[in-house]
Amino acid sequence: MKRKKIIAMLIAALMCAAALTACGSGTSSTEATPSASAEDTGSDASNATGNPTEDSGSEGSDYSYITDKGELTIGITIYEPMNYYDENGGLTGFDTEFALAVCETLGLEPVFQEINWETKEVELSAKTIDCIWNGMTITPERSANMSISLPYVKNAQVIVVRADSGVTSAADLIGKTVVAEMGSAGEAQIAGDEADESLAQADYIGKTKQTDCLLEVKAGTADAAVLDWTLAKSMVGEGTDYSDLIMIEGLELASEEYGIAFRKDSDMTEKVDAVIKELANGGTLDALAEKYGLSLAPALTD
């Protein structure tokens, strides 16, 4: 009888011990267990296979990131004569051909991706695109937030109105409706810190694209649009789809230059600048400027 009691007690003790062990492991699984760091394990920032991790080697190199992909994703909007579709539906334009020439030299496949111009910097930072190559005006603010190439084309902001409007100056637009592309240099001339004094007194409406601004003026829902000269010279006046629109003669609101934007501190900019100089010296950019009726920036012609 005693022996049976002893055996029963031993079995109970063993079962209790097993239960305690199971409870203990269950409790610890709810706690966050810190993973071992490279310093703790003596690791040299390599993974289990001995290959460098993402944080080593070419860390921070935009050039390496892009060349590893083999593609340069180029953010554009449809903006004649920089990037637009021809009568056969093919993408063409000064910037399109310029980008093709640069990518060929660098051994990259160009991938053109249409973007919302207002959120271009967000897309660049998020790496949905690798650069903005679409007649982008170089400004101090943009230069502070992105890495920008050598200037390559001259531009200016102009005012487009209906030919029969009687508007001959910015002062004639005080209290009138004026449109511009959101996030553009044209918008800055109306609603920026250094806006034109007369345009600042107009009723401003921002549009998604510069071509939308032309439609508003043509339809009479806006009195004027502030646009890039490079676009206006190609799209308004005799022989165009906007033959009833004109640029206000002799009025340029701001002289500016175009550049290609890469991510802040990108080492890609230096690589592209070197190719830009080669193309300028070899006459390629002169030929493109003549083809599309543009003027190269002084930095490439001096």
C-alpha cells in the first residue's frame, strides 16, 4: 500500500514538473525578445551566406542602385516640346531624345513614367522614379531638396490670353481669373513669395497640367494662363490647335533654366553631368535644340 502511494506521488510530481515547464515557455513567448545585433554576434554586417547586407558596400549610392537595376525610371508629364506623343503615338520631344542619348552612353534602359507634377518630389524620394526630366525649372528651393544637373535649356514664364481679349499687360489681369500648373514656376509668379505684383491680385486657380490651362483659356473659363515659354511657343498661335490664343508680346515674367532632378545628394548627378558635357561638345544638344526650336543654357554654349 505504501509502495502504491509512493509511486502515485512520484507520478504526480513528474506531471507537475512537466506542467510548470510548459507554462514557463508559454509565458516567455509573449515577451519581445531582442534579436542579436551585429556587434553582439561579432558579425561584420554580412548575412548568413557571407554576402554583404543592403547597408554595406554601396550604401547611399544612387548610381549603384540604378545600374544594378539596369534601368533609369524617368518621371515626365506630357509637355510639348519636351516630352509628348507624336502623330503615331510614339513618345518624343527634346527631353525624350536627350534622355535616350544619356541612357545609351551610361548603358541604361530608359523607362518613361508619367507622374503628377505636384507630387514629383514625393515620387522621387519614394523611388517610384529615379529622376525628373521634363523641363523642370531650377529654383533655390528645388536645389535645396534635390540634386540637380547642369542647366541645359533656357526658358521664361509668359502669359497666354485669347487673341480678342484686349489684355496687353499683367495689370489688365487684376481681379481676373488666372490659371497655372500646380507646383510650377508659373504658379510661383501668381501665388509665390516673389509673385508678380499684378498677378498676385488675380483670382488664381491651379490646374494639374499646363495643357489644362490652355483649355481653360480657350473655353473662356479663365482669362489668362501663366506658362513656360517653351510650351507656349509650340502650342499657341497660327497653325496650332490653339490658334485663337496668343502670348502677351514682349512680356516675360521670369528668365529661368531647366535641369534634371535626382534624389538629394545623389551621385547619379555627377555621372549625368559628364555625359551632358559630352553631348554638348559633340553637337548633339545643339542639333536637338534646333530641331525643337529651343535655346541651350549659357553653361553649355559659353
